[in-house]
Amino acid sequence: MHLVRIGKRVLNLDNLSYCEAQVWQEEISLKVSFIGSANNTPLTLTDEEAKALWKYLEHAVVEKVA
């Protein structure tokens, strides 16, 4: 399992199916969908949690490509 702690949450990135970023000026919001989530309701992260997860995802992609 690929577990990541973001704030008070622990996310299993193996079950991540979709991530949508909404950025305006200095603020960011992420909608994260997981495999098997009830009613396809995404987890919404804002502010510091969103920035931390986005930074981690960018870093993980760069490592896989390199």
C-alpha cells in the first residue's frame, strides 16, 4: 500500500482514481476520487492540505519518470 499522511488524514494512493485541481490566485482546492468510494463522492482538500498533496503528487510523478 502507498500511504501518505496529509494533515490529520492518511490517504491510500493505490486507490486514487482521479484528482482535479482548482487554482485561483493564491488558493488551491483538490477534489480527490478513490476507487470504490460511496456514491462517487470526492474528498475535497483546501489550503495547506491541498498544497501538500499536490506537491507530493508532483514529486511522485517526477520520480517515476526519471
